[in-house]
Amino acid sequence: MLFADTGLSPAAISSLFVIWSVTAFGFEVPSGLWADLFSRRLLLVASPLLAGAGFGLWAFFPSYPAFAAGFVLWGVGSALRSGTTQALVYEELERVGATGVYARLFGRSESVSLLAVVAASAVASPVLAVGGYRALGAASVAACAACAVAGCFLPETRVPGGDGQEPSPGSVVREGWAQVRREPAVRWALVLVTVLEGVTSLDEYVPLLVRSTGVAEASVPLLVLVVTVGDAVGGWLAGRGAAWLAPVLAVGGGCLAVGSLSGRPGGLVGVAVAFGVFRWAMAAADARLQDRIGDGARATVTSVAGFGSETVAVLVFAGWALGSRWAGAGVLMGVAAVPYLVVAVVLGWARLGERRRAGEGGRA
């Protein structure tokens, strides 16, 4: 709305989104490398400050150059956070012997984040009516500043080079590549996170799915909220029953297919259950990845997963755009259940193979 009200054309607005995406892509892996070389807490403090600076430019200097610079700052800030947060949290939990709660902690943080977005969206309308875009911008800057302050209080016992060997970019990259190359479990965990997080970018199309059920326009936000709540519940339940990842993921894929293809508002309950399952599964997959990679290049490897997820997301968006020429939102969302079902089958076979090998080892 701000961009359009400033006079930007749809093409100009789209170009801003391209700048945002390219920036995030370009800095995803380097930011993970920085997190393994320097203080992770410092990067997590800088991340919201960069985003807040971008929002301030938008609100107080509305113009195409300011919007472009803001998206660059926001993209860099997001990249600094990606991989860095997971690495810092996991290693601090490892220090106190509590890595078992990692999935639950991260899942619940995602759940709270989703609900906070809902609350912020509800508050945005009256703030916009009273103070306009500048008031919204000021509130956004203040929220980012508060995040930076919170980041200052994160624990960080890790000191780069504290073992007497100062890490270099080359040594960190080699360590990360060695972990991925030597350990099949790391590769599979990396692929699992990439696919699950990338395909779940379909949540951007939930409003289109809701509208395709034929409900009144005024009901669309409420039904979108139903799916958001399901997503949040899944995050809140993360960390439980991770051993059942394959069958639960299959159930989620089935719920997505049936709910989407029904073409009825009631089917959105199934979609809500599906997105809850996917949020739960992403936390389990992330925990599985963190359990399998080492500290020397943890943030770098995690950022590679983030880069892969963004790549899959772009393919998903392109696939939706192409498929929309022949099919509606319900069919496209139903087809999106296929990757989840494939992942569930692969995980199931892998689990069965592990049990078979364990049984053969016991008999031997």
C-alpha cells in the first residue's frame, strides 16, 4: 500500500521484491560463515537494527531509492539471522546438556511469532488510521530496536578461536563441506530441511485457497486465521513424537490434499491441521540437522539449508504461477501434498532400513 500510494507502478513494486530476494539469496551463505567466524550474538543484534533502518527509510523518505535501500537492509538483516539463531541456541543448550528441548523451544518460538504477526496486523489498521504510514514506520523501528536489545541478553559462551586456533573463512568452509561429504546422515537432514521449509512457502497462497471456496470476501481473513492458528498449534507441539515423523507427515499431506480439493470452507480445517503438521515437522527436521552437524561450521551448514529452502520456494512460486493457467487454487494446493507424501515414504523406508540393520547387527 505504501509503495502504491507513493506512485510506484506494479512493475516497480515487483522490482523491489526482486531486489529483496536477490539480497537475501546473496547473503544467506556468507552470513552463516560470518556467524562461525565472529560473535553470533553480535550478528543477532545487528540483524533487527538493519531491518529497522530500512523501515525508517520507507516511512520518512518514501521514494523508490529509499524503498530499494530498505529492502537491501532488510534482506541482509534476515540473512544475518538465518542459521545464526539456530547455531547459537543449539550450542548453548548443548553446553547445559539440554539439546533435547531444542525442537520444542524453536517450535514454540515460531508459534509465538505467528501469533504476534496476527496481533500486529490487527493493531496496524487503527495505527494507520490515526498516524498514517509514519506512525507504522516508527512502531516498526521501535519493535526492531526492542529485538536488538533482547539480542544483547542472549547467552554466548562460544569464543571463536578460543581453542587457540583462529578460524579462517577457508577452514570453516572446508569443515562444513567435510561434514556434508562424509556423513550421509548430514546430507539427508540437509535435504529434509530444505524440502520441508521450501515447499511450506505455499502458505502465501492460503488467502487464494480460502477465496476459491466461494466464501464472502469479509470472511476470508477469518478463515485464513483458522489456518494460521493450526500452524501455530503445530509449532507449540514441536519436540513431541519426533520418532513418528514419517507417518505424521503422511497424515499432514493427506489432510492438505483432501481439505484443498474439497472446495468447501469446511475443508480448511484439514488444511489447518496440515500446516500445523508441517510446522511441527520443520522443527523436528531442524533438530535432526543440528544433532548431526558439528560446531565448527554449524551456522554455515544451516545457512546452506536456508539457501536451499529459498531456492525450493522460488520453484514453488514459479510452479504455482505456471499451474494457475490450467488449475484453480484448490487443485494446486492439493497437488502440493505430493512432496510431503514423497518425503514421508522416503523417511519411512529409511527408518525401516535402520531397524533392519540394527536387527542384523544384534543377531551377529
